[in-house]
Amino acid sequence: MLLSEFDYELPEELIAQRPSDKRENSRMMVLNRDKHEILNKHFYDIVDLLDENHILILNDTKVIPARLYGYKDTGAKIEVFLLKERDNKVWEVLIRPSKRVRVGTVIKISDELSCEVKMPLPDDGKWLVQMIYEGDIFEILHRVGNIPLPPYIERKMSNEELKKLDFERYQTVYAKKEGSVAAPTAGLHFTQDILKKLSDKGVEIGYVTLNVGIGTFRPVKCDNILEHHMDSETFEIKQETADLINRAKNEGKILVAVGTTTVRTLESAYKMFGEIKACKGASELFIYPPYEFKVIDKLITNFHLPKSTLLMLVSALAGKDFIFEAYEEAIKEKYRFYSYGDCMFIN
């Protein structure tokens, strides 16, 4: 299967540069697979589309302020992008510009945080660094770090305005467990009020955790998509959620996944164990047509980049032709695309 089969042209003005005025006011395209029908709605209409026959599974990961700006002792400015902690205070990172550092270089971020470059890694320009600090790293990051927005968001605003907006809106309202460098963006449309209304209707809600990695920003580079290798992302399913899913499935209920990260968590767990059970693991699962889904039935998701693994995943669920028909409609109707954009409900 060729990468070019998952390409499309998107007008630049449809790339959302900031979130909607209210989370629930985002537009929502509904794809009815049985009727091959496309409907244009708003996200708050999700309350009318789900009932007691559905269960909703969300990813409760929290985005960390992973983008750090510091200086060498020469005064040269260096960006350190945290990816994940490998060991006690040893982190996997990206460094820009990497040509300005070598093993032993110390980068000062602030009076309370520095890092020492330990070694380059063979994987796409990554490095290992030793973080130097006292106390809780996440508390420090919230003081000195920046939310790592995707590269296609290019706004001109002051740093303080940027921080205020993105610390609130590039985070789901149910985010709990810090560890991601990107938001599970399908969940950005939910409010506590929407979740309560769904619960009041009898929709049972459960949570998994998958820490979104830098791979979510990276394009597929090989012409034959079968040669692509997914970045590893850690996930966890608690016993309470496993019990909910297994009971609901036995009762014939419909599982609605919120976001591709939730899909990959559940489908990865099933691939590992042949069932959903409480577990911790790492997912490298690459989902593309004609993948046969074992756990999820329906999906709430955003509109994805051309040639991305996320576009391939939704094509596997709804059918590639139907997805591209829907994307063509979304462009015609001027939906807002990508992380801060509108969403789709594959019903």
C-alpha cells in the first residue's frame, strides 16, 4: 500500500490556529457507515447520539510543558524538547540546534533547572540528557516550560498570552496523568457538563492512559507504508476500566473510543492478551486498511494530516474511500483541521 494513497490537498486557512470559543461549540461531522451518510453537526450534539447502550472510553493523559529554552555558558540559545524519562532524572530529548552541543555540554534552563548532555541516540536525532534539579520535575516544568504545540500552529502573540491559552485549552478537562508531549486532541471538545449529561443518560465512562509521543508529529517517510515503524508509546489500563469494557461487551453494548490514542491502547492490549485486562505496556501498533478491529466499535476523532498514520487508522475503520469523501466534504464546508480543529464521529 502506497503512502501517496493517503494524500490530499488542504487549504492552509483551514488549519486551526486557536481553539473554538467554547470546547463544545466545535463542529462535528457524523459518518453513518451503514447508510453511507454524512451529517454536519456540532460537538454538543454528541449527547443526542449516545445512550445507555454505549460506553465511552477516554485517554486521561496530561500534556507536560515539554518545550524548554535554555543557554550554554557561551550564551548560545538551545531548545530542549523532553520526550520521556528513561531512568531517574535521565530523559530522552530532542535538541535544537544539535550541532551546538556535544557530550558534556550543560544547558541552563532556569535557576532551578539545567541539563547535561550525556550521549546521542541512533533514533532520529534524539539525545539522552541528565536533568539537574531539586524537588518535583513536573512542578518545575509548569513554571519554566512551554506547552509543545504542533509545528503547524503558528500564532503571533506574546509568550504570556500563549501560555495562558494553551495551558488551559491544549489539555482535556479530564487530564490526570502527566507524561504526553501532545494532547489526545479528540478529547479537547469535551466539557464536564457534556460528560455529566452523557452519564445522566446512562452512558458509562471509563479511562485509559497512553502517553502521546513525538511520533504523532512525524510524517511517514517510506513510499510503502508497510515499511513504517511506529514510535513506542507507553500505556496503562486500570482494573476498573478493564472490568467495565468486558462487562459492557458481554452485555452487547457499543464501545465508543475517544481519539486514536484510545484505539491504539485498547487494540494493543487485545493483541497482547487476546482480551482486555488490567495492564501496563508499550504500543507500537500500526493500524491501516484492512485492519480488523477487535475492541472498538465507533470513534470520535479530529481531522488528520495527509499521509499520517492517524489518517490511515480512521481509513481502516470507516473505509478509505468514505474517509476521503468525508474529508472532501469537510474542506468544502470549511471545517477547521488538526489539533485545535473540529471533529468527526465515525458512527
